[in-house]
Amino acid sequence: MSDHYETLGVSRDATPEEIKKAYRKMARQLHPDVNPGPEAEERFKAVSQAYDVLSDPGKRAVYDRGGDMGPGAAGFGQGFTFTDIMDAFFGQGGADRGPRSRQRRGQDALIRVQVELSEAVFGGEREIAVDTAVGCPTCHGEGAQPGTGTRRCDVCGGRGEVHTTQRSFLGPVMTTRPCATCQGYGTVIAHPCVQCSGEGRVRSRRTLNIRVPAGVDTGTRIQLAGEGEVGAGNGPAGDLYVEIVVAPHPTFVRRGDDLHATVGLPMTAAALGTTVTLDTMDGPQELDVEPGTQSGETTTLRGLGVSHLRGGGRGDLVVHIEVQTPKNLDETQRRLLAELAAVRGEERPEGRLASHGSGLFGRLKDALSGR
Ligand code: ZN
């Protein structure tokens, strides 16, 4: 029996990498597919057997100590599979070889749903129409007309890949590529399902009931696991994301979880003080207006805003007062106001400029800067 190191043409202290390299080079030249004939076949077996021993640290150690590693012990043909040889050729794992599955995981889907402000404040349930791929009801995802099924691809013999040998300046090189006839599936659909054209899935519109959590805002996404697109070949569905768009409200403006609204008050009511009833999201609420309330002042109604999405509780309702100066006075009204002005010594006001940070100007600045 020849020496395994000599067979591979490497020294006794060759590294595993050198052994692998030497084996690949020789196996390429001697592989029976490339180099038919009894002599090459014998040498190929010897080379393979040498590599089998020297590439395994345990076997190599036994062999180096003079152990019997002849054909009877662990020769070619015993536990040496086609895949092992392919691995040695191309350095790839054998696990991902073979026909690929027709099933794919489906993609996630995104839809936008507009909700009313009241739904954002209190939460709610609603029906949404979703348009996604679903498993084909005719072939149940098989892709074949009912009763026909698939048959083994006779080009690749069901392996899903084909091997070709090409001559190159390095010598013959074997390559593997997915079978073009079956696209690597290993099977062929002779009679594709007429409803899905063999895809195993079709587009369909369905209705879903979703819960809109209190506190959602424009941009909030609700994830519904497994409600997205069904994959090819009836593969597992992706997730459905429902993105919320909160519709504008005619009277309330949302800032964070607070709501803002403006209430107009006649000048007299603002001066004398009053109580007004506001139509809030929670129904009618009374608001006390202090005598002498200025235009632009705000009153906060605690807990009448939007629910916090996390942690419970609610934001506030901030009511902005807008004092309305009376217009189109009749003679009596004009006379009464003129009398009031005279009593208050306001017939010729000074036109004093307000300082920064005080009065209406300061509040305006605060409002503009968002404070
Ligand atoms: Zn079908």
C-alpha cells in the first residue's frame, strides 16, 4: 500500500489547508467524470482514501503512529459520499444542497387607516379591508391543477441542480448550477393551476376587525402577526402593519396628548366674568371665566385630552380665550360704551407700548415659540 502523503504529494508535516489544496487539485484531474478509464479511477480512489485519512485529525494521528488505515478500516466507499467529494471540490457545506422548496415566507404588508380623533382619544374597534396574497383556494397552494400534482424533473433527476464539466486552463472544472428546467425545485408542474398560474397563491380582498388602542397618533403602527402576504407555494404569511392616520378635527388641535381649542367670548363677558358650556370630546363641560379675562389667556381642563398610548392616564384640554370686540354698535350701545370710557378715563388712552414678556405680546411670543 502506498503512503498517503506520497499519494497526495505533500510532506508529512503538511497543514490541513495544504492537504485539502493538494487533494482538490488531484481530484479535479482524476475524477471519473472528467478522466474516464481504469487507471485514473484507481488513482482517484487512492487519492480520496488518502484525503479521507489525512483530513481527519484523529485518523491522521493513528496513521502517523503506523496504524492500519487500509481499505478495510475506512476506505473509499465506506461513509464517503458524493456530497463529501463535492465539499472537497468547492468547499461548501452539503446541507443547503438539493432541490429547494417551493414554499417561501410571505412579505410584510402595510396599510394606512384613517381614524377619527375620538377613536384616538378613547380607542375603538373597526373593520378594515385588506388586499393581500392568500393561499390559492383551487390548488390549496400546490400550484398544480387538482388531481395532477407534480412530477420529478427528468433533467436533474429531482436533485434541483445540474453538474457540468468544463475544460479550463487549470484543467477540467466541475460546476453545479440550479436546474433550469425545474428552477431548482426538483419537480415540474405539468398542469399549472389555472387560478394561480402555479404560484400557489392569489390576491384577495378580505375584511379584518382591528382594535385601535386609545392614544394612537398619526404614524402609530399596529402589528398583526401572520396577516400579511402569504408566501409563494402557500408559504407562511408575513405580518400586517396598520399605520394610523388621525383625521383633522374641525375644533380640536392635538399637540402631543393635549388638545387645544379656542372659545370666543364677548368683551362684556370677559370683563364681567361668566360660565360657558363647552362641547368637549367627553361631552358638555362647564368652564368658569374669571372677571377681567384677557384675550389669549388659556384655561386647562385636566384629563380631557388624548389617552396616553402607554402607561394610562390622559392629556389635558387647553382652552384659549378669544375676546371679541363688539362691532356695528347701535346708538344706545355706542352711548353706553362712551359713558363707560368716560367713567374709566379711557377717552384718550396713552398708547403705551407693552414691555416684552408681559401682556398679550408676551403670550403671543410664548405661543409662537411653543412654550
Ligand atoms: Zn392554484
